[in-house]
Amino acid sequence: MPTRIAPSCIALIVAGGSGQRFGAERPKQYLDLAGKPVLRRTVEAFLDHPEVTGVRVVIDPTWRDAYDAAVAGLGLPDPVTGGASRQDSVRNGLEALAADGAPDLVLIHDAARPLIDAATIGAVIGALDSTAGAIAAVPVADTLKRGSSGAIAGTVDREGLWRAQTPQGFRFPAILEAHRAAAGLSLTDDAAVAERAGLAVALVPSKEDNFKVTTPDDLSRATRAIMSSLWDVRTGSGFDVHRFTDGDFVTLCGLRVPHDHGLEGHSDADVGLHALTDAILGALAAGDIGSHFPPTDPRWRGADSAKFLRHAADLVAERGGVIAHADVTIICERPKVGPHRAAMAERIAQILGIEVGRVSVKATTTEQLGFTGRREGIAAQAVATVRLPG
Ligand code: MG
């Protein structure tokens, strides 16, 4: 039997809208949705799909900086410049894909539908085995009324009616030709462009969650949907101690704090970040900092402990989770932590990629009792709360 070669399939994400209906300071696709920009969630849904070979985004270049920030680190090719209408933007995107060596299939998707699921993406791709086009859609369940001056003028038969969503998938050469032929017309979706060209387009049953984020209420609904899926809430604790040695500064919570001693350790001896790293690893039941970064490994000599903390945050992200909260307590007589607390919280939030309002840094002494009271070293304890998919 000949081996079937998987078709190349590019997801073309349409993010050209200026989102004026939303009334926010920036287009909705660049707003935060449960810790990540809407656009990043949309792009990741396709990048993570095994049958999608690449992602290209069409944007309004006015928002290039917001775009770059939203997709940082995802390794996307340069975005395509959108046009005056959605239809123009899609056509520009298709032309850009053609110029880069035309994929077999293209999935055209709204940036503002971040909750698209892998099963629907796979079903649209699968339908393209036997038809030139296939779109995600949901059957109309409500009874439909035609209105006139605020009163019912008639009941519309809903039999056979569907609400079109995206992704809308097509064999690439067919939809490119159809879009070229429809240039200058005003059609509301790509299926309409395909229909006009006489292409057969299948309806693929999708999910209500794949709604388009259009209003602030929609953004709240999407946030609730994501948060309710992260119902496995874990709390981890961490504790660390480093002893004083000669030196003129200590590294605490990522900051260099002047002091009449340094801290002894294999890495930069940042007790605060070590305790917090262990707290996050604890929440994941993923071992401790020593098992991930053995002190016997010369690579970690003098290392910036931000690297350890970021690793723990990456493990949370790999599990599809979020860090809901981090709380660090520094225990020492000196140096005084108070003046640095705000900057320490800022630095931790930056390393973790979360809002500073989710990070707490506190300090206490032990009333001159014990090893911290005798100024032999610094201790730190931390608690982290992590939300994982159930
Ligand atoms: Mg340590």
C-alpha cells in the first residue's frame, strides 16, 4: 500500500481588525485573556495541532508592536499586512502564502476565536479529504423571528440553518482563485467566496465555546471558560537557607542588594527565588530545585537563579496551567528588605510572566533568635498556587 503523504496545512489567522466596537485601548485580539493575549491563545491552538504545519497572521501594521509582544517566542514568520476589509486581508494573506510556496490546505480563522479546540480543527482538516471546502459551524437551536418595528413579523423556519464560525478550511489553489475572482465584492465570510466560485463546502459541527470575542462581556465569558477548565488548584511550599560569606552584596528575589556580606552558594545563592522555585515545583509534584539543577553540575556555578524560576514557570505552562499567586517571605535581621519589596515583586512577576498583583514579597526577622537572629545567613519561605487543567 502506498504511504499517504500528509498535506501541508497553514493556518491563516486574520487579526487585521481595529476592534472599534470593543471600545478598549487596543484591538481585542491584543487584550489579555486569562494571562495571555487573545491572539497568542489563538495562534497556539493551531501551532499545537499535529496536522497544522504552520501559522501566518494578517495584521494592521499600526499594531505591529502589540503583535510582536503577543507572539514573542513562537517563531512565526513575518505577519502579512491586512487590507481595508476582512476580505481584502484574507486575500493578502493567501497571496503571501502563494508567494512562499503555496500549501496544500489553508485554514482561515478569526484571531478573536481563541477557544477553538483541537478536535474541531482536526475535523475541518479531515473533511478536506473529500471536499474543496469545510467550515466549523453550529446548528441553530433557537427559534428565529423576523422583526419589524420591534414586533414579530413572522417566524423563520430554522430547519437546516447553521451559524458559520471559523476555521474555514479549503484546498489552497481553489480558495486563492475564488478570492482573486471576488476581489472588490463584499462577502461576509470565506465560505461565501467559495460558494460564489461554485466550490462545495461542508459543514463541520463545532462547539458553542468557539465564539467570537466581540464585546467586553465576551472576554469575561472566555476568561470564565478558561478558568473553569483550570479547576485542579494546587498549592506548593518551598524553604531555603544560605549562609553569609565575605562580600558586599546579596542577591535577593532577583535584585542585587548591597550588604556587608555576600551569600555562599553554588549559584547566585538567591534564597528567595530558590524557595519560590521549590514552591512551584511542589505544586506540580515535580521534584525540587536540586533534582532539576544539581549543585554538582558546573553549568549552574554562579548561575542567575531567574533561570531556575523560569524553568518552573515553563513546566506550569507546558502542563497548560497558570500561576495564580506567589508569596515569598524573607527571614533575616539584615539587610533591610522593606525598601526593595516592590522592586522584588516586580522582578518576580517579570520572570514568571504574570501580573505584579499576583506576587507578594514580605520580610520578617526572628527577634535575634536562631541562626538568622545571629546574622549567620538568610532564610526564605514561599508558597505558590498553580491552576492546572483537570
Ligand atoms: Mg538555595
